Amino acid sequence: MKNPVIIFGANAMGRAAHEIFESNGVMLYGYLDDNKELHGKEMSNIVVLGNTDDDGFLKYIGKKCESFVAVDDNSYRKTIVSMLNKKRKVMPVNAIHNQAYVADSAHIGHGNFVNMGVRVGNKAKVPNHCILNSNVVIDYEAELGDFVQVGTGSIVGSGVKVGDEAFIGSGVTIVSGLTIGKGARIGAGSVVIGNVKAGETVFGNPAQPIKN
């Protein structure tokens, strides 16, 4: 990547993304964040330039700069991604730590956050705008949907299929071959031994549905 990156979100995830880009020798242009109290301040020696919809800086994206969306709230993240698609006709770049491992045969889309120690196995699929926190394992031939979030140290077993916008907490184990439905939520530390329905929340060892 030759162009510097503008990071959307001057939060903890934004600073982690900053470190990832620096680990790969990629320069940062600055942050954009909708919290006006941060404007003009420095985060890890990088200035918060303005709002996420500031056309004065957006005009550089796709020409002089790349973009990365460091927001873990999916609705907000989707809004920014949609704006970049429509206004600038671009997709955000990936932030992949240089100490992560991605198999040559794996498929990686756009706008993904892949932190230190992540391992993505043979023919696994990580499409677009996923968040893979430190030491996550996406085993061989597992498939994630878009906007999936996986917490620190979780293992998504071989051949598992995870629907769009699913949330997998930290320290979760999902055994091989299961299906996790769209928008499902899996609590931290859970061991999942059966399929999880779309929109369902499960927790425990073995994981069980949580009744409202």
C-alpha cells in the first residue's frame, strides 16, 4: 500500500489499527471522528482532523489516501462504509497485523480488522468489514459473513459457516461443521456444539439459548 490511510474512529480500535498500519510500514494521514471534543487533538502522534463526513478530507480518499473504518458498532460502521461507497466509490482497506497469519488459499475481502496473532486457515473465507481480535483462529474452510465480529482468543472450527453480523465473544470455541445464523450472538467463553439460529443468543458450556 503506497498511499497513507485515513482512519475513521479515533477510539481504542482506531489506535490499534494505527499500530497495525505502522507495523506494515504504512503511514497515517489522520483520524476522522464525530466527537468534536477530539478535533485537533493528537492520538498516538496523529491528529484528529474532523468529522467522518468532512468533504474537505473525504476528497482525498481514493486519490491521495486510503480509508479504514475503526468502528465496532455495526450500524455505525455500515453507515460509514455506505458513505465511502457512494461518495468516493471506494472500499476501505484491510488492517492486517504483520504478526497475523493468513493462508495463501484463504479469501480476504475488504475493510477487515485482523489483529496480532490471528490465524486464518486453508481456504477459509473472511469477506468484508469483519473484526478479528487478537489470537482468533478461523480454521480451514470456515466461512464468515460480512460484518462479523470475533472476540480475542476464539476458535471458529473447520467448515463452520457464520452468517452476516454475527457476534462471537472472547474465548469462544465453535466446533467444526456448524452453522451460526445471521445476527446470532455467542457469549464469552461459550463452547458451541450445535447450530445457532439467526438472531439467537447463546451462552455457556455447552452453549444454550438465552430466553428473554
